[in-house]
Amino acid sequence: MTLAGKRIFITGGSRGIGLAIALRAAADGASIAIAAKTIEENPKLPGTIFTAAAEIEAAGGRALAIQCDIRDEQAIVSAVNSAAAEFGGLDILINNASAINLTPTEKTPAKRFDLMFDVNVRGTFLTSQAAIPYLRESAKAGRNPHILTLSPPLSMKAKWFKQHVAYTMSKYGMSMCVLGMAEEFKREGIGVNALWPRTAIDTAALQMIPGIDTDFCRKPEILSDTAYIILNRDAKTTTGNFFVDDEVLASEGITDLEKYSVKPGTTDFLMDFFLD
């Protein structure tokens, strides 16, 4: 397996899961565009597009930092085009950017509802739309193009909706993009898949949610290692899947996940949403 020479576009990759995926690819020498909003340090959310780019280059990759508000259609198109121009095309899109607001219906302000739908659903759709022409050319050149979206398996069980209807709808909206686009672009050889963690992942965003003890979480590297496996698979036959991290790792014979534990020896992990 290798992602050497791959040209990758990641939304929201200035920290957390997106950055972990970028660094795993960078170790192979991939070219990676980080498209996110943050250009100035925030004490509560450390990391900017520039610090991410520096880490990518230190890990052995080529980096392009692009300030991009995923809610802005023209900013998305410009960012994707800029990355493709810089790298000579694109082979992989990671739809990582996401907004979360775990509130019940009566406590979800319109601006929070709009933020989740603008970032999660609209952002995923429009970024994929902008990247497709480049991924199509990648397929024609036999470069194994993929879209990988960080979203959960689809489910119509009420228990996943009742506590946070708006958030659930927005995440499932991302997953519906996967479902539809996988079939739409299957004949063109573009793999479109989703990835979701079994357990909660220790990120700066998660740490901002009251009551979360990150000792019972896993590290973002479990998702970067899983994404690495998926992105190395044949896009022509690996498409339309809703992958779960531990299942993908197990399929490659990796069942000892201790190294991904935030607190060594933890067995009672905090489970993520949307998985039975």
C-alpha cells in the first residue's frame, strides 16, 4: 500500500481527524491541500491551515494551505481549482469538515441548524461536485480516484434522531451524498465511500462538549490508518460502502487496537452515535 504521488484535497483538515489522515498520507510523500477556515490560533481550538501545512511537510508530504469557508460556493470552487492547478489534478477528496450541535428540537436555534446543513450537507455536496471533473480525469489516467466522507451508516431508527434531530439529519445528509454519488459515478471508476468510528474520537472539538471524558475515547490515528487502507483499495470495486473503523482494520488482520486508546488499558469506551 502507498499513497505516494497522490493528490489529495481535505476539507476542515487543520486539526483532528482530517489532519491525522493528511499526516498518514504525507508519510508516503502525497501532495495534500488543507481547505479550512482557521488562519489564526484559537486557544480553545488549536491548529490553523498553516500549522497543518507545516506538519504535513515535516512528515514528508507536499502541502497547500487554502483558507476556505465550506459554506461559500465560490470559495469551494476556487479552493478545489487552486489545489488541482498546484498539483496537476486531484485523486482523492476527503469530506471531513463537519459542524456539531447536540441539542433537542426546541433548543436548536435556526443559525445552528443552518450551520450544520451548510457545512455538513451542502459543503459535502458542493465540494464533491467541484472535485468530480478532476477525479474523472484521474480515473481515465488509472490513478484510482476516491471520495471518502466522514459520515455514519444510514439508519431510520428513531433513537438516533430523538436527542438531536437537526444534527442527525445533517450527518445522514452527508451519507446520502455517498449513497447516491457512489452509484452515479460507479461506471466512471470513482470510488465513493463513508467512514465512521466505532468509538468516540479524542479531538479538540469533542473536548469542547461538556461531560465528555476523553480517557474513554480513541485517538484520531485509528481513522487515519483506516482511511489509508480504504484509499489504497481499487476504486472500481470499493464503492458505496459505509465503513466502520474497527471492521476495516480487522479485515486486514489488525485486531489489537490498544495503541489507539487515549488511556492505555481502557476497555469500556464511549461509543459513537449511529452504530448499534
